[in-house]
Amino acid sequence: MDGVWDRIDVTVIIPCFNSGVLLLDSVNSVINQTFANWRLFVIDDCSTDPQTKEVLRQLPMMDERIEVLSTISNSGAGVARNVGLEHVESQYVAFCDADDWWYPEKLEKQIRYMFDKGYRFVCSYYDDCDADLNVESVVRQKGRQRFSDLISGCNIGSPGVVYDRTGVEDIRFPSARRGEDWRMWLRLLTRIDYLYSYPEPLWKYRHTLGSTNSKKKEIVPAVIRLYKEELHFSTVRSYLTFAFVFLPRYVWRKLIK
């Protein structure tokens, strides 16, 4: 692979809304990657916080590979990521979030893994952390998942995903503000047979107060909408799938953390 290493390029997309200085941690974790042939799009989803605006202003001066783009109106992470996808020219796409953090060898390990195995769509284990990035547990996925596996739930964080755009350049995130990443992975799996997991934590998920994933009361309607809108299940089937397929797996994940 070393002979073609310098020809492999990756575009990284980070959506941002009022993330403040946490965004600097995320961006610096991209800058510090051992794999150097990347381009980073930070998408400002109409932030209103002055501190965030100042950080966004500074980013292009930190590294020439960084570009800040913006949504037209505050629309959520999925729409923000789509703004980035419209500008992608590289073969590979990776995602990070504005409050999460990559280990330095994250991209290098995943790209080598994809190239050596012939995989087109990968994620990775990750460290579940507190607000200061202290590790509390490790989140793992099955080594290989197909479309049907993701019907029962999704523990694939966006910052762990890398995929090969070949043949799937037109696939985009939905406009939903919750579960948009889960829906995107399902969409990719209609064109790519399997999602493979790199069996090592390569990034840190930071729990912050008020983050989207901390709003547990929104889980039920969000999952039901996904089943109805993305999978075209009936209302009855959606609730039955939630109760007897999604919920047991969700509770089990919480118990084993």
C-alpha cells in the first residue's frame, strides 16, 4: 500500500452549532492525525454564540487544509453534513463531531484496514467519556453488519465512520434532527453490502449537558419515525419493532456498559 499511500485522500466533515472551545479539541485531533492527506470542512449551522464564532474565524488560520462552510439556516447536523458532502472530491469521507475527539492514528488505521481488506464502509469501537474526556467505558460493535442488523438499533457513532464514496456519491443524510446518522448508515447499506468495525477504540465520545443523545425522552418518537419514514413500516409494525426488537437491545447495551 505504501506506493499508493500519497494518492489516497480523505475529506473530514464536522458539523458545528454553538460548540465553543470544544470545537478546538475536535479540530486539533484531526490536525494531529498521522495520516496527513486530509481536508477538513467545518460546517457552521448558524451558531449564535460569540465564542463559537471566534473559534470558527480562527480555524482556517490554523491549517490550510481547513475550510469553514455554513448552512443557510439552523437545520441540524444532518443538513450541515450534507453541505460538506456537496464539496467533497476525495474518494473517502470521514466524520467527526464538534465535541468529540480522535486518537492520532485513527484515520491511518482505518484507511489501511479498508485498503488491506477491500472494505468500503467501516466504523470503530470508541471510548465513552465524561465531559473532560475521561474514559468511562468502551463501546463495541459487531465485526460485520448488514442492513437487517441495523434495524434493531445503532451504536455506530459518526466520528468512527469512514466510507468509500465510489458508487454512493449521491447518498445524503436526512433532514431529521435525531437519528440522522442511523438513517444514513441504513442508506449506505442499500448500496454497500457490509459495515465493518475496526476492533479498537479510535475516538472518544464526550457526554455534554444538553447534547442531542442525552435527551432520552426523544428516543421513542425518533425511532418510530425512523421505522415509518426510512423503512416504511406501518404504525403498528413500528411500535412492535420498537418494543420487541429495539428496546431489548437498547437496554442490554446500557447494562453491559
